[in-house]
Amino acid sequence: MNKCFVFAFLLWTTIILGQPKNDVLSDEEILKGIYTTALVKNQGYKWLEELTEMGPRLTGSENATKAVYHFQKIADSLGFKTFLQPVTVPQWVRGEAEEANYKTTSGKIVLNSCALGGSIATPEKGLKAPLFEITSFEQLDSLTTELEGKIAFYNIPMNPAFINTFFAYSNSAKQRYVGALEASKKGAVGVVIRSLSATVNDLPHTGSMTYKGADTKIPAMAISTLDAEKLSTNLKDNPSLEFFMKMNCESKDSVISYNLVAEIEGAQNSEEVIVLGGHTDSWDLGTGAHDDGAGCVHSLEAIWLLKQLDILPKRTVRVVFFMNEEFGLDGAKVYAKESKKENINHVIAIESDAGGFSPRGISVVAPDSLVARVREFRSLFEPYGLHQFTETGSGADISQLYSKDLVMLGLRPDNHRYFDIHHSAADVIESVSPRELEMGSATIAAFIYLLDKYDISAK
Amino acid sequence: MNKCFVFAFLLWTTIILGQPKNDVLSDEEILKGIYTTALVKNQGYKWLEELTEMGPRLTGSENATKAVYHFQKIADSLGFKTFLQPVTVPQWVRGEAEEANYKTTSGKIVLNSCALGGSIATPEKGLKAPLFEITSFEQLDSLTTELEGKIAFYNIPMNPAFINTFFAYSNSAKQRYVGALEASKKGAVGVVIRSLSATVNDLPHTGSMTYKGADTKIPAMAISTLDAEKLSTNLKDNPSLEFFMKMNCESKDSVISYNLVAEIEGAQNSEEVIVLGGHTDSWDLGTGAHDDGAGCVHSLEAIWLLKQLDILPKRTVRVVFFMNEEFGLDGAKVYAKESKKENINHVIAIESDAGGFSPRGISVVAPDSLVARVREFRSLFEPYGLHQFTETGSGADISQLYSKDLVMLGLRPDNHRYFDIHHSAADVIESVSPRELEMGSATIAAFIYLLDKYDISAK
């Protein structure tokens, strides 16, 4: 490593050698040390490379559980106290590559498609039926017999005018989650949805769906946004067009997998716990580099960074690698239940599940006075490009711990690209910028440091 | 296009049909219209796709001039008044793929390499010589006879601890620009530099170099950052290691190319000119999607956006597509000279030459009172994620117009990824996010609107 570029880092560590750093350095200096160490050492990116090399981590798969052991090995080697929490999780398998096509006067059109997570298979030889296109939820509500015997084609784009793509996603995600359920009530025999992506291209995006309350289960797939636009056009030219879909995915028996909890005991108030984490499971089309490999790595590296700087928080810190966020938050529910049983006194909860992009800010869920208190840290983060201190939720896994006495935070990375890769084959290490990932880890470490130092608590 | 996602846009345009929009709408509403139109229509991204499909646009190449005509055709079709300004530009050609290798006890190591722009060729059969590694500029200054007969190996990484990668680049770029010049003075026979990239990977990055003032010209190439690290290690094991480099690049006669100027006459103060632009030329390893296709498209689309919203600026607006930023700002110099000759009264100059990433802010070069005035717009841009109103320069091309009476602005996109792709084969359309690009165009359009409406001027 070159002398030049570690100068600041070495200077920083040399000044305070042998002293607890948080006693002699200002908050500005501590943050500089945290961000510098992250960007120079790239430890989190290395961990993410190792993780994604293991392949996808679909809930219930052998790989998902292997990833848990992999993180445990790292955490053990770093001197954490680790333990596993058994979690019963669903096991859905995609089976062979899906098929989707239709004929036009110019020939057969083959679509980029994928089964939605949790879908049943089509009949063995596939399913062929006319389509009915649904372009809004209002239209869906107004339908009476139009879907009978047909494949419902949900073509409800994410609204590109939203600056925050998560809002656009929330407004359109219903077609994926309950599209089959609602269409089956109106007599549809299958469902094809426009992928939930902010960009028009060839990638199909999977994601979870539910049959809860359905009398009849019908198969559901996603097609790429570009294919959805083409299909819509072709359907206008030929409303009796027949759509063919074939999938042999299936739900198998539930299996046991695990949450991983890695803990460092607090130096003073060890009965108070700061919990942070991401989810180990991923979708299977990519390798879950952003969703949520980045979140797991952010969390683990945040603690590693504090350790590198000899900062031992007063409170106990727990990193939780939640299992099965994607298919129903099973791990988060188990963690919340076990914590309640053991009277774990969580004071702060932090989640990273919005990708490994440039961090733009943090979202805080807490009583107003504490939100204001957290916002006072804003000037410390401005040099690192964090300006957005919002109140737009925290994270799905830690939401299971919700209480009015808990200060909850969610990392908010830049989200313009998130839904280009989310749940698709593009969610791989190549789509992660090492620097952007490291900035996220450093941000979480910095927040833990400050929230701990200043005893931020709603209790 | 779906009803749902253009709702805000349609509503916006419908309200004010037939009226000059800036008379009836607030600044907040105008900005909403600008950003919505950009994100819904994606016009700039479509232009960037067309541009990059044409291939690289190396200064002096046929392609670079073709790109000028391509932009002129678009600008003409939009109703701009357009004209070309002849620019004499150098013509350097890379020739065949470069070769670089050395032997270790485990066999021959082949490196990812590329000639630096402007370099002479090696002898036809290549150049083989021992290496001398230089790891800092201070070390270079202290050298006496160490480089004689050797290939100077500059291995001075960009400092990852800088949050702004442009600062890290500036601190290391000297090895590329004057590395050969300085090494030749000390007797070196060739130069190999570590690519100027913030990430350690396999991509070589080219860029310009100078022989100005050199008695002897020696050939210079860049190798990937990863290869530089390996080479450094191997060189420690075997200091007499011989490095082989072969390049047949050459400088040909200068040729005539062009600046393109596209103008819309101002509605009231047409003698005052707002100039904005990027540079048409690119490096040849990629297709200059970010550098500076994005800047050209940002500039053109900014005006297109105002037009879409029936906003006609009071001042004349000129979009300039500068030729040859990369090899010495020839186009910018011609534009400045011609403008002076014609007494063009520039009041505002805006440049986009920092990539098509999420815009994070703007840099302003102006008298203090005007910097403060521009900063007053900050709250208007916060909803769009722009918070950084800095004074860190404007842009290389518009810098040729510098006067204390000119308000100069540079778009400041997120820069964490910029030097991963800069001047390399990764600078292609796939590395551009449509949403991020569009946010940049909208930001420039919004600034033009505000600077024009509020008569911002240093005169």
C-alpha cells in the first residue's frame, strides 16, 4: 500500500496510539477516521465479493444457510460472541427456466420472464390463454367478468416522476404481491405482470406474491418492462392474442434455517442494546449483492470499523443477519419474539436494506424530540455527502421490534438505480461500487458511535 | 405510456395551456415540471444511446466530426439556430492493441495496458528494459541517475481517503501528464503508469500526456491498477525484472474539426448570453458515454426541457459542443477567441463534464455576493437531492471564458464511480443510469430558468 494514500489514516492512528480514541478526539476526527479506514481498507467490499461468489441465497436453500455459517465464521474470527436462532422458513424452488411467448403476424415473440416467488407451476405442458391487460388498480376494481378464462396482464409501471423510487415501487408493488389473488377471484387462469423496475429494458424482476385467502391458486410470472410495452402494443393490434406461459416452480416443505446474532458486550451500559442488521437471504436470479448482501456487510463492517479504531461502545451492540426477509420476515419475527422472551433492552435499531449505493442520509423513526436530536448530527455528515435526515420508515426486519421506546434508523442510499437491479439478474457484485458500499458502512459506524456516545434513547 | 405515471405531468401542462408558464407558476411548480418531464420522457438518454452507438469520438477522428453533425441535425430539428466553428485539432491514433508483459519464475505475466494519448510508439519490435518504481512525486524529484536506461514505473495511487474523487485525481494526475517528460530528463527510455482509477481492477485508463519542453520523447503507457500492484510486488521479488512494452500509436497531421453552437434568441435581453455545454470528443477505449456524452446531452436536453414547457428565456441561450477538451481545449480556445472578436456578452456559463451520475449540487465561481445569491436557490433543489453548493471550479472548457464579470457554474454529480470508468473501456452506455442522467439535464434546465428569471449577473 502506498505511503501517500494512507497518510491521513496513519497520522490519525498514530496521534492517539494506546488511548481510547473517543476520549481524545473530536467527533469530526472520529468520523474522519471511520470513513478513511473504510475507503482505504475496503474490508466490506472484500466480504461482499466472498459472499456473492457463493451464489444466490434463496430462502430455504442450502446456500442461504451456508451464508449464515460464512458470516458466523467471519464474526467469530473478529472476536464477536455469536449464536444462531433457528427459523422455520418456506422453501420455494424455481425449477427450469420459464417460458413465455405469443405469436404475431411477424412470428413468435419470446419474452424475458421469471416466475414470481411463491407461485405455483403451470400445467406441465404450459398454459395458453387470451390476455386481458390491466393498467391501473382502479380498473382492476371495476372488472366483473372480463378476466374469466384469461391470463391477467398487469401493466402498471412504476411512476418515473417520483424522485424517490421507493415511493414509485410501493405504489405499483400490489400487482406483484396480490395480483394473482385478486385476478383469481375474478376468474383469471394465470397472471403476468410488468416487472417492477424504473427502467425500460430486457430484465425480468421476481419478488414475492401471496395466495392468502385465495380459493384458487393461479400461476404468476413477471416479464421485462420492455416486453410488457411490446406486449401491450401487440395486444392492441390483436386483442385475441394467446399468451403461452410455462413454469415448473414449486413450494416444498418448510425447512430450518437461522438468524445469526453477533454481539459485542458494552463497556458500561451493557444491558442496553443497539441492534443493527440486514437480511442474509436473497432472490435467486442474481446473487443479492445489493439486496441485501450490502446491508449484511454494512452492518458487520460498521462494528469492524469501530474495532479498528479501538472504539468500544458503552452499550452492547448486536449485529443480526436476519433470515427470510423476502418471503415474509420469518427471521425478524423470531428475533423479536426471542428478544421479548429474554427481556433484551433494545434502545436503538438500525437497518440497511436499500442497497449499497452512495449514502444520501438516514431515516429516523422516533419521538419528535429525538428526531430533532439526531438531526443535530447533520453537519457532521455533510462532508460525506449525507444531507437527507427524513422520517420515511426504517426497515422491514427491525420493524418487527417496533415500540415507541425504540429509536429506529434506516440507511438511505441514493435510490435512482436500486429498482434497475432489485430482484433481477443484475443484482451482482459488478453492480456495486466499492467506494459507495464503503461509504455506507462508515455511515452506520458513525451513527452507532454518536448515538452511543450521546446516550440517545427514547426510554 | 401509462396514464398513471404521467398524471402529474399532464396535470401540470394542462393547467397552464396557452399561457407563458413562468408567469403563472411558482418556481417550485416550474422545477417540478422540468424534473417530471425529464424523468418521464427520457429524451436525453435516447440521444445518448444514439451518440454512443456511433462509437468512440477521439479528437481528430472522423467519428468526432460525425458526432458534431449528428448533434447539429438534432439541434436544427428542434428549431435552434446552429453554426459550426472550425477548430484545428491534433490527430493521434492508437494503432494496434498494445502489448505489455514481463517474466516471473511462474511464467509470463501479460498486463492490461493502453498507450497514453499523445505518446509516441515504441520501436517496431517493442521496448524491453529494467524498471524503476516511483511511488511519490517527492521521490521523483530526488532521483539522480536511477532512471538511466530504465522504464520509469509510476505507481502513485489515487488517495482513496478523499471523499471527492476529483481531488484524489488532481493529486495523482501529474504522473500521467508529465510522467514521461520528467522521466526522460533523468534518462528513462519509457514510462508505464498506474491507471488513474479509484478502484483496483483490470481496466487500463488512458488520458493525455505532454512532451512540451522534452529533449527526448519516450513512449508512455498505462496499466491497470491491479496489474500495477502485482508488478510492484514482482519487482520487489526481482528488482532486475525486464519489462516489455509495444505500441504503434502515432501523431498524424492536425485536421479541421468543429465546435457546434446552437442558439435560441432571448425574448427580452437577447444581447446577454447564457452559454452552456460539454465536449463532443471522447477517448477511444469506450464510447465516452459519461465523458462527455452526458455533458453534451445534459446541455442540449436542458434547453429542450425549457422548450417542452414553453419557457423562453429572456436572455439568449447558447449550447456549445466543444471540440477537443481531451487533447488541450482547442475548441474552447477558439470559442473564447471568436466570442471576443464578436463582442458576445456572456453573463452566465455552465458546464457539465463530470459524468452522468446523480447530481449532488453545483459549483459556482462568481463574486461572493452572487455565490450567496445562487445559494438562496438551495431549498428549491433539496427535493431533488441537490445539497452541495460549492466553489470548487466550474469546468475546463468554459474556464477559457473566465472573467470576473462572468458567473460560472459546474454541475456536480456524485463522483464515487466517476474514476472507475473515466477514460477506460467502461465508459459506455451500460454504465449510465437513465434516471441519473435525466436528473442532471433537469438540474441544468432548472438553473438556467432561475438564473435567467432573476437576472443573475456580475455585470
